[in-house]
Amino acid sequence: MSPISDWFRRQPEPPTRERVPVNWEKELEAFEAEARRAPRAFEGTPLNRAGDLCLRAGDHERALGYYGRAIDALLGDGQREAARGVANKIIRVHPEAVRTLCTLTWLDLAAGHEATALMHLRDYVAAAIRVDQEALAADQIHSMATSVPQSEFLAAAADSLDQMGFPDRAAEVREWTKSDGGPAAVRDSDELARVCLDAAVGSNERRAKGA
């Protein structure tokens, strides 16, 4: 046996894709029942797993529904990091989910993940423009800029407002970059996290209602 053949023989087997159970619909019903019985703090887990199961089965629409319900439960219990994780799953399945991108940007800001917030802000603006939701997005982004004092985020928010056709708001936000935030900027990190989480909950409620 050649050294190369022997090397390949000794390599571990690649991980196999998890199979969808034959009776996956019954497993889905079990997740639903578990979610109904669970306390609020644990309701999101079976809903998230139900979304994963639907995704593996190729039913993306139902997966998005379960993931959305999981986010509702997690945010309702204040579990912002877990909610961020599920929101990221939605974006992987549906990259143009405008309202989820809004919620995700708020959650990034709540967690202090500025680089990720900037990335999701960019995607949020692009998605909002594609579906003619610039006005709603501008309201949310201006609200973010009102609360967040970081100059890099403020500059990106101003550019976003310009891009969507709101030059007056963009100019206002640019002025805030010169004074480390606007007059209502929240500089205490714990308080900023609370404000952003509350805003994420509000934006998620609009997503859930389709508003």
C-alpha cells in the first residue's frame, strides 16, 4: 500500500448528515407538546429543535415558523444570546428576512457585538431597500443611533439613512458622532443592554404580527 493510500485509510470518516426520522411528523408533535408543557424559560428549546427538524426535512416554511416562535419565547424570558442564535438560523434560511435582521441588529447592540451589529445593519438596509421598507427601517436605525454612543456605529447608521433617502436624519446622526453620541445616548453598558433588548422585543413583536 502506498503512503498516500495508507494516509487516506487512517483518516477519520467524515461526519454524516443527520438523517430525518421516518416518523418525523410525530417527533414534531412531541416537540409541540413539550413546548406547551414547558415553563417559559424552557419553551424555546423544543421549538428551536422543531425548527431544526423541519429544516432537515426540507420544510423551510415551517422551520421559519418554529424558529420565530422560539425567538418569541426566548426574548420573552430575556434570553438574548439564545435568541440571537435562533435569529441567525432564520437569516441563514431566509437572508432577506427584514424584520428578523432588525431584531438581530438590536440584539447585537444589546450584547455589545459592534462588529456583528455593523454587518447586520448593512444587511438590514439592503433587505429593506429590496422590499420597499425604507421608512420603517429608517425609524429603527434612527432609534438605534439615538441610544448607541459608539461613533463607528453612528457613522454607519448615518450612511444607512443617506442610502435609504433620509438625508436630514443622516445629518443629525453625523452631528452626534462629534460629541460621542446624541442627547439621549445611553453610556452605561448594562442600561444600554436593557434598552436594546427592550427594542429587540418590540421589533420582534412587529415581526410576529407581520407589521
